[in-house]
Amino acid sequence: MSDLWDWAVTAYRADGVEEACLHLQDAAGQNVPLLLWAAWGARTGRAPDADTLEAAGDLPRAWQDTAIAPLREVRRSLKGRNPDLEDADREAVRNQVKAVELEAERRLLAALEALTPAPGGAPRPSLDALIAVARQWSPMTPRPGLTALAERLPA
């Protein structure tokens, strides 16, 4: 496992982080792996230059459009009960899709980590890094949601 993956899993489990991430994903259309990458970079003293930020904005789109969003749609469609599907079978397939979706996110994080410069400075606040990648991802910068996420991420 990578340093980023390990950090992201730990961070996601911290109090309030999952909820903040899902809000940014569902309400603001943000990419959670990209946000976690930015926060990890800030926390570990890795400052991406403009070219790295641009590449980091493009890479998640390919994963998002090709794998993550379609898998998420299938997983969510399997969440609700369906009288024509046995609950246990439906849930088993949903869990398999969820595992594949998580693997796609893990591979995206590994690709983002490969773009990341080596640590070269002091850790910096996550909020600035979150805002920078949110702007790369979307013209809308959901500052309240990004602030909430930054406040909940572990040090």
C-alpha cells in the first residue's frame, strides 16, 4: 500500500470526514480522492506546481467518467429493495460492486501519488490545497464544505 492510500483510509475514518467528503461529492460534484490527495500533500509538505495541479485535475476525470461514476451508479441502484431480487443476492452483488469501486479509487490515489513531488517544505494548512484542487475540478468552489472537511481531517 502507498503512503497516500494509508493516510486516506485513516483520514476518511476520522470523525466527520466521511460525511464532509460525501457532501462535497454529492452536493458540490467534487472528487473525493482528489481532495484527499490535496490534503495529504499539504499535510506532508508536498507542494505541487501548476503543471502538476493541472495533471492532477485531468487524471481523476478519466477515472471518474470511465470507472468510478458508473460503478457508483450501479452500487446505488442496488441499494434499494427490489421485489424481483432476493435481498441477500442483491446485497452480495452490491458489495462486490462497492469493492470494485473502492479499488478504482485506490488506483486513482496511486496515480495521483505518482504525480506528487517529494516532500520539500513544512506542512501547510489543508484548506488552501483543497481550494486549489476544487478549482481544478469545477468552476464552483464550495468553500463551506471544503472548510468543514479541512477542520475534520486529522493532523
